[in-house]
Amino acid sequence: MRTLIFSDIHANLTALEAVLSDAGKTDQIWCLGDLVGYGPDPNECVTLIQSLPSLTCILGNHDAAAIGLLDTVSFNQDAKVSASWTTNNLTPSNIQFIKTLKPMVVKNNITLAHGSPRNPIWEYILDSYTAKINLENMKTRICFVGHTHLSSIFIYNEKSQSVDLRPLKNNEKFKLTQKTILNPGSLGQPRDNDPRAAYAILDTATGIFETHRVPYDIPSVQQRIIDAGLPERHAMRLTQGW
Ligand code: ZN
């Protein structure tokens, strides 16, 4: 099955529309959480996500904060401002949809978690040590995560019991044969100095995984962030992807 995988939309409708159009026809869609937070279009994004066919969507930490499941005490000041704006602006039916999301699911024998399989809501897999602990305790061979906003791959080497860790660029292709954790990067707020929206395609029959980046109209999103009175920093960072 041709599977579209993305994460960390962060209420960026323009990037979401660009990815859906660029990816074309797919058999199923996996969304790895953080539909909202930072961006200006939480309702538009949640409504569009809900309408997608064959969707599996999990809960991210910003989604959990938006529905009052997670305290924002550990968020930085700008993220706090944006989280409370999001809570106040989400419609009751969109809040209801977010409340139905689970923090971790298994689809096609692949684990989907926002942060990590060990701690789906909060843990960041950024280094080989954290990846190794998660890889050694995974119940499936493959796991997809988001949360760091960095497109990356962590492959477990059974012989040396070590992890090969690599950041991923546009148009990289892998056949998944070993225990692996993959992060498709962030759709709506990339932080790897490539401002284009990130997504991935997995063919579940062949195990072939491909990374993709697609440009979108960043200035229009930045204008909506400013018009909504959201922190300017969240608009500025979209230009360079940091
Ligand atoms: Zn995020």
C-alpha cells in the first residue's frame, strides 16, 4: 500500500494542502501528531485531516496541550501563548476529534508514535543513545515518530548493537530491512534549515521508504500568524526552517 506519512502540521494549512497535492493518490495516510500549535489555521487543519480517507492519526504533545491533557509549564513562553490561543480558537467539534486520538498505534505491523515508542507524547529521539533504548524495546521492527521536526533515520545494527543515525534530505530512498526508527520531518514547521514542507512515502509491500520536500507559499502563512496576534517568532522561523 502506498502510504503517505507526515507529522507536525502545526496549524499550517498552506503546507498541508501543498503536501496532499504533491503526494497525489495514496492508499492510506498516517499523521504522527501535532496537528495544532504555533500556526494560524488549527480549525482548518483539523477539519481537513478528519476528511482524509484511510487516515490513522495519533496525538502529539501540542494536541494534548490544546485539549487540556498536558500542562504547558514545560513549554517556552511563545509556545505557551500559542497553545492558549489554540485552545481558545478550536471549535468544540475539533476539540472532540482531538480527544479521540490515541498517543500510539500499530498499523501494518508498524508502530506510530509522536515522540517515541517508550514515551509517545514527550520523549525526543535526537541521539543514538535514546534511539538505541527505544529500538531495543520496540514491539515491531519499524517505528515512525515525529516531534523533533528533523527528518532522520535510526537503524539498529544487531551485530554491533549500535545505532546508525542519519539526517535525511529530499528524495532519499531506503529499503527497510533492519530494526529502524524513522522521522519524516515536520510538515508545517521544519527545523532542519530546509523550509519546504516535509513528508514521506512508504510502500508497505516492498518496505521502500522515500523522503520528500515541497515548497509552499510561506509569506501567506506568516501574514496569518501576524494577523492572528500569534508570536512573531513562529512566523519568522518558517522562512529558513529553524
Ligand atoms: Zn511538533
